[in-house]
Amino acid sequence: MFGLGVPELLIILAILVLLFGASRLADLGGSMGRGIREFRRGLRDEDAQAGTENKESK
């Protein structure tokens, strides 16, 4: 993974916690999770619409 091992990732995580604080990182992680979930839901909805349009055109 980009030449980063576990010790390097732990150091980066520790620096992020020191810079932003644990609560702010938790909020950021939650926001990113919600964004990814909405993105996936949008893709599923788009695929479903494309599937129904293909069935209607046949």
C-alpha cells in the first residue's frame, strides 16, 4: 500500500490525532462514511433506472 507499513500508518494516525483531536477526526470519519453511502445509493438508483429504460425500449 504505497510502501507504507503498519508502523508508518500508526505514526501518521498519531500525528492526525494531535493536530485535529480525536472528536474532530471521528466527525470527519462519519461524514466521509455518509458521503460514500450516498454515492453508492446514487449509483444503485442510476443502475436501476438504466435497467428499466432498457427493458422499456425492447
